[in-house]
Amino acid sequence: MALLNWGLLGLFIGTFLSATLIPFPSEAILIGAYQLEQNFWLVLLIGGIGNFLGSSTNYIIGYKIKNLAVHRRLKIKDSQIDYWSVKIEKWGIILGLIVWIPILGELITILLGYFKLNFWKLAVLMVVGIFGRYYLVLWLYASITN
């Protein structure tokens, strides 16, 4: 991956992009950065921050698009809004724990912003989910290779 040529900056960019609607294999770049850096905690920190900020960007996008012109342009039906409103009302900020799931997580984060859930409460659970996942990926890789 060309981003790994940029070291930790490449790791940050890759994990940021993977959390947005741009499909990108964050696990591969995380493991690649670990292979190059050999610093478990630094790779975890930089990768986690990048992914968190990418997820936060999705939240902001969702927060900003709540208007009728966007609904018409994206052909979003009121029934779809009602469906997701019930889901978000039921699960709320707990969904922050799964924002790391590829594609689904991005959409969930946009919806959480769209329905204007409290960002700071959500951010805590996003951090737990993102860093927990990256810790597990790195720990498994380090355990297998060492």
C-alpha cells in the first residue's frame, strides 16, 4: 500500500479514509504500519485517532444534511426516515460501539448525526468500539507473529 510509504501519516490518512464512505481496508494498513513501526501503542493511537476523526466526519455530514432539498435529491422517502428514526430511538448512542463495521458503520454514524444524538456521549462509545477493535486486531497479529 502506497500510504505506508508515508509512515504514521499514511496510517492516519488510511484509517481516516476507511471510516468515511471511501472503502478502504483499515486492518491491512494497521497491520502494515505495525510491521514497519513495531510500536504497538503508537500504531494503535494513530490508527484509532484517524478512524475516530473519520467517523466524526460522517456524524457531521449527517448532522448537516437535514433539509428537504437533500431529501429530494437523494430520493429519501419519509417512510425510510420513520424506519430509521425508530431504530435510532431504540438503540441510540449504543450504536457508537459498532461504527467500525465496514459500510454499515458509516451509514449508522451519518444517521446518528442526522438525528442529532449528543455527539460527546456518542464519541465515548465510538472511541471504545474503534480502539477496542484495533487493539484486538493488533494483539491477534502480534500474538501470531511473535
